[in-house]
Amino acid sequence: MWKRIIFFVVVASALVVGFFWYNYTKDVSAKISSAVNAIPTDACLILESKQSTKTWKKLSQTNIMWEELLNIETFSSFHQQLISIDSLFDLNEELKKGLEDNSIFISIHQLKNKSEFLVVSSLLDLTYKEKMEFFLKSYRKFDFSNPKSFQGFSIYTENNGISFSIVNGIVLLSSTNELIELSISQLLQEKSFLEDKNFNKLIAAAGKKVDATVYVNYKTFPKLLSTCLNVSYEKEVLSFAQFANASAWDITLKPNAISLTGFTYTNDSVIDYLSIFKNQKAQKNKVKSIIPKRISSFLHFGVEDFSLFLKKYKLYLKRTSGSESRQKYFDDIKTKYSIDVEADFLNWVEKEIVFCSIPITSDTLYSYVILNSNNKANKLLEEMTSKITLVDEVKIEKLEYKNNVISELSFKNVLPNLFGSSLINIENAFFTSINSYIVFADNANALKYFIDQNEANKTLEHDKNFAAFSDNIDAETNVFYYSSIPRSLNGYQSVFNSLFANVFEDKKATLSKFEAFSLQFTANKHSFFSNVHLKFNPDYKQETGTLWETKLDTTISSKPYLLINHNTKAKEIFVQDDANKIYLISNTGKIIWTKQLSEKIMSDVIQLDVYKNDKLQLVFNTRSTIYMYDRNGNEMKGFPLKLKSFATNAVSVVDYENNKDYRLFIATENKRVVCYKANAEQVTAFKFDKTDEQVITPIQFFNNSSKDHVCFVDIKGKIYIVNRQGETRIQFKETLAQGIRNYFIDLGKDYSKSHIIVADTLGNVIKMSLAGKKEIIKNDDFETSPYFEYRDIDNDKLKEFIFLTRNSLLVYSQDNTLLFKYQFNEKISRQPLLFTEFNGNVKIGVVTEQNNLYLFENNGNIATGFPKYGKIAFDIGDLNNAKTYNLVTIGSDNYIYVYQLR
């Protein structure tokens, strides 16, 4: 079975066979039919991919769910085969484009208790013979010399049993000859899914630029599903054939989720289960105000007219032969107790019906039925219990628990008979009233637990994770199913057959990182809007709300850096832990490589293109060494470069001519400034002697008046500006302040309009023109030495003065106007962080000693969703190259946290 699943998508990639092989048999001008006509009408599922290579890139390079599934052997094998195919496509852009621009249909069929796959596509261009021959020789070994003939068409088969044929301009590729033959017969008889008006509507409504579309045929899908399940569930699953006619869902891949949106149609001639909800206005899920947050799953029905719902439900039962035993059960109760269950029990139900389960221990599961009630409920239920007491001559004990009364309807299986045993299997009917709902359970302890959770406000309404999940689903719906995957694994394991149950057992750690799954149907005029959502979010991180987390070997105190992956253009994370080990981590949280260093990194991690081929390397320095690695963690030639004297500042990378002929500048303890080439050779032409004092701030380069300037400032504030040879370019009489943390160069049209800008330890701004004129701007009296930044934060071409003190963030304009101030109740001990958005605006990041991360808009407001948890400086960027921002930070528990920002 698993091998066939691997085949499912691998075979799709080989579909382009037809683009070329067709030249052997037909003329280029031949009429081409629609590929969907070739799919036999007994298909269980149909997957349509309109942009296959793009979808594969998105899935394999940015989707952290896919990354996690690679821990399962089947998916890992499947992944490697797709990489092999993708590399072949990369060798031929025309071949790749031919696949990208064409719809590929993959259908799954049940033949003789086996799942078989058929891949079909209409030909786009019939001129690729030579390119296809290359593809066939590289990947598939088809025997062209001895084809099988079927109704005048040739079927070609490879050693592994995969077959293909070309019929009326349609490529057919399958795991079995039988499906190829069924497809050919159908094409010749001119019968297809398109004769079904509902399927026709679904095809027409499918999105044109989505990642893929999946079609479900409910008449045959249960047969496929039953092959995966425990035999005891087979009859129940096969009844699912009467759920609806067909669904079509457009698939959208996200870094941490898969969303499917589309439509579902029901039969016109007979009533399907979903038809029960036709003409019912969708309802909001208000019951989440009382459902405990630890649920494993719940099913929510929303109906405006419950009597209409009940009427249609009875009609559905008559179709499925489920009404006779149900009616007999109710007749027996009426005879014995003079209770009309449907009239007395259901007369008070309104709007919402909910079935939910909560795992208490590994072997204890509490199940509930929750019914929205009107003011008749308690009275009618009281009358029913009185009649039962009178007939059975037993007293029904009522239990008072925390201001709630727990009672019981003593006849058995009333709930399964009312709503169906497939929805709820509660033998007893203990109940209590909570707000406007009546809650039923199998025993009093289950209701006590329910009451406890409500009293503690531990409900779905107060679950931040469920609230975030709900952003992806409609607020109003008729049918909504939700499953917390980590809490449902034991239940899944009991439902599936031994093959799948073993996977659930062996891979619980992996599967537990999938947060939740939901399915909803909302009635409109002629169909049901349908939505499926699967979200990845490890169970242990639900309170932090992160996109993903990765644990390192020890604690981390250094800032993480976002680096560009030159292959995918997405971002990767570079970090050093407190044991001095460095890590490069993928955008899905996978550790790509590690290296053990002996010292802390002093500099930023800088990327450069040494070979001028758009492949990036990274460079940084420690106290004694400059390191340079390629993306795979290999040391570049000449590196690591041992310094003759210990470094006192961070290495600076200079590109004089913007031609990628890099120079590396660094200052050392012996008061030298040293220059190296990117191959680690020292630039002997740079002959600067010594500074008066040590240099601790980075060296900067700029061009002004068509001349090169290399600038550095020593700890006493003396400025040095030299040319490429280290010769003095500008001599300054004045000095800047002592002990500055950083400095900024603001260039104008000449020396008099160009300035070096710093802030002293009192917060005074010093502007030193390159012509030697010194100006001091006093902004405020700071009690402690502030951090200082100089940046245009509102994209108005004028830079602002940004100060961060021990407990305040202040931003001034250049005319000394205070633009905004924020007073923290927490202490600050790190410099502010500045992040430029796509629109050019700048946000300011602050980290407190209490491990809170703040992000401020350029107007001083705190950004939505902040503060967040994190203990050190963070970085923000578009991690998945998807025009959305991610925040990367470090926790106090050896974890890297990645948040997705809204």
C-alpha cells in the first residue's frame, strides 16, 4: 500500500512522457481531447495540479509540515524520488515549462481490493521528441519495441509495471494496464465525469492559479477509505457513500498549513446526509464558550430550524434502512413510559448540536452531547425523569455539584438512537445545564470534569491556539468538525488497520506536531461551501504561538541571523550557542550543519559572493580568527584566518567598485587596522601605521566627491579617514565623544554637508562635518548612557534620533522635536533593533530583561501581537520568501523560536 502511495506523485512527474512519445504515433495537428474525459467514473479521488513544479518547490522548500513528515520512511523515500525527477527537469527549461503550464490529473481507483493510480494530461506541445528521449533514458525504462495493442492503441510498459499510452491526444500513465484499458474504452464510448452536471460545476468552479485541486467522489471514496481501517469500522465507513455526491477543493500550501476550499454537491433525486442541512441558515459556534479546551475532537451542527432538520433526518434514515429499529426503540419507550422522545426530548433544541470527546487518561475518554436549549428544556427533562421514576419505581438521585444539578434519564442508548451511533456512543444519559446548553455524558464524573473546566475558564473560547486556528475557518457554518491531532492519536490508532496503526504508534512524536484538522460545510443556494484546514504547530508550543521551534545543544545568548539561501531565495537561520557551536538551520527548522568554534563571534554574520556566481558565502570574526564558510559549511580557501593580534572590533566587508572584489577590514589590540582580500591574503598596499587608541567600533567605507574614504574612530573619539592605501584623506582637529558605541555617516553633496553623527554617554548628539565643523545637539537629560540609532523610520527622507535608555524609548526629529516616547515597566540592557518593511517604513525592536520582545510602529504604537516571548535580540525577515514576516528569537530553554507575524 505504501509503495503505491509513493507512486502516487512520482508517476505524475513522469507524465510528460506523452509530450514527446506522441510524435511516434500521431501528427502534430491532431485534435486533442480534454484529459478529464479519460478518467474512469469509478475514481475515488482525483487530484488536479495546474502548476506542478511550483507546487513541488513550495512543498519541499518552505513547508515545515513536509519537513516533519520526512521523519517517516515512506515520505523520505518519496521525497528523494521527487528530488531526482526535479533535477532532471532543471536540466531542461522547456520540459519544465511544458509540465508547469499543463493540468495533470491523478486519479485513485479501487480494483480488486487494491489501490491503483492513473495519471492523465492533454498534450500541449508535440515537438519535444529528443528532449523526451533524454528524459526516458534518464528516469524511466520503457520498452518501445514490443507494445501491447488494445482497441487500436499501443500501451507501453516498463520493467516496474508502469504503463502509458496516448489516446486522442491524451497521455495515460498508470500502475496497471487494466486502468489504461478502462480509460481507452471510456474515451472511445465518449462517456465521462463531465456527464454528471454536479461534477461539471465543480470542474468549472475550480481555481485556475491554485497549487492543486482535489475532487472527491463520495460513491466510491468509502471503498478506498475502508482499505485503511479496522474491519469493525468497514460497514460504518461504507455508509459514508450516502454523505453527498461530490466535492472539489482548491489546495493552498502555506509554510505551516494546508487549506482546501471549494464546494460540495448533493443528489437532487435522493436525500444524502448533507442534504439534511439544505435551506438551513448557518450558525455561529457559540458553544465554544463552554467546551473544555482539552478536547480531542468535536462535531458541530448549526441549524436555524430544528424541526425541518429532524424531518429531513427521518427521510434520510428511511433511505438507509436505519429508521425501523430507531422507531421501534421510540415506540417501546412511549408504550412503557408514555414519553414521546422526539416530541418531549427534542422539542426544546435550538441552533446548535455538538458531539465532542475529551481524553482524560490514555484509557479514559469522556464523550458528550451538547444541545442548545430554550427555556422549556429543564421543565421537559424534569417531567421525563418523573415519569421514569414512577414507572420503574426507583428514585433517580440528583447530585448537586458546584451550583450545578446533575440528573439522569435512566433508559439506555437514547442518544445513539436519536442522533446515530456513528456520531455518539453513550449508553447512559446523565445531564446538567450550563448557561443555555444541556450537556449529556455517560456518567456523573464526566459532567463534573466539564463543570470544573468551565469554572476555571479553561474553555475553547479562552484557548489562544484555537482562536488562531479559527482565523482560517468561517465563523458561521452548518457542519463543522475539529480534531486536535496530538490528543486524537490513540483514537486514530484504534480506527485504522494494523499497517497504519503501527505508523501512528511509531511516529507519535512526528504526528503530534500537527496541531489540528478541521472540516466544514456551509449551505448556500445550490451547494455547500466547503473548507478543510490542517495546521502544523507542535503541542508543546501551543502557549507560545510560534510557527516552529528547534532545540539546540545548550543555551544561546547570541542574536540569530537570517541569511539568504542562494538556491531558493528563502532565508536560513545562523546562530551560535553558549558552547560556541555554530548552526545553520533551514526555514523549516532542520539543522543543516554545525561547526564547533573555540570563541564567541564578535561581528555580524555577513554574506558575500566571492566567486561572482550568485552563490553566497558567510564571513564573521572571533577575537583571534576570521572565518569564511560556503553555504554547505565548507571552509573557504585560506580560512579560518588567524590574526597576528587579537581583534578589537567586528570585521567589515568593503566592495570599493561594487564589483564583488571584496576587502575585509579589522582592527586589532596592537592598534593596527589590517586589510585582507576575500582569499585571506593580506593587502600589503594598505599601509596604515597605528591609531592612538584601540578601535572597537566597525570600520566604515564611503565615497564622497568621487574619492574613496575608509573611516574608523578610536575609543577616545579620534577620527581617522584614509584612502585605499591607508594614507590620510582628511585630518580632524576636533574629536568625538569618548566611549561611543557606534557612529553614523550622513553624506551630502560635499564635505561641508556630510557628517559623522554619534551620541555621547549623556545622550547629546554630536555632528562632525567632514570639513571639520563640530555641532552638539542636546535632546534630554538621561540618567544612564543610552543606546543610539540614527535612521529614517517613516520613509520621509529625513533621519530621526532614536534613544533607548534603561527604561525608555524616545524618538526625536532633527529639529529636536520629541516624536514619541514609551516608558517600560521592565529594564532594558540591549541596543534597539531596526527592521525595514517592504514599503520602506522602519520598525523598532526592543528586548527587556524580563524576556519580552516589543516591536514599535514608526508612530510609537506597539505592533499587533506584541509583546512576544524571547530572551535575547531577535531578527525579522521573510523566512519563506512569501511576502510575510517571521520573527526569529531565542528562548531560555535552548530553543530557537520562529513566530509568524500578521
